[in-house]
Amino acid sequence: MKMIPEGQYVKHYRYGMGVVTESDTRQTSIDFDLHGLKRFVTTLMVVELSDLTPPPRVRAKHGAKVYARLASKKTGGKSASDEAKSRHLERNK
């Protein structure tokens, strides 16, 4: 298989539909709808080119800091590691 243009929608027998994110003569990266980013050896890769339009990609709006802050609210202001330490200390009393 030759290089595939970036943005091309393809179908893989195992991972389903995906968008080519980069491709050269050695390696091709495909972002699959259900399985995420996978890398293939270009010469060994078996995919079918699709003439369908890929669905819009949904990107996370929140970073790790937001999720950490949300987790600390659930534990009453303590971080998850502080909560685990206090549970460990209570069990070992």
C-alpha cells in the first residue's frame, strides 16, 4: 500500500472507520472512531479507501486540572490521594 493523503477516511477490517492523520512510506497513523489512534507499517497495512465524509471529531473541553478539581469537590476538598491515605490509616488503626 502506498502513502494515503492526510484526512482520508478509511475502513480497516478490525478497527472500523478512521481518518488518516499522517502517512509516509514507512508509517501511517489512523485515528479510528471507536478505537483511537493506531499506527501501522504502511507497506503491510490493509485498508479500504472510503468516499464517505468522516463524522466531526469531538474534543475534550476540560483539561486534567478541571477533572482534579471536580474530584476534590466530591471528597470534600481533599485530593483523591489524600482520601486514599486517610482510608489506609483508618484501616491500620
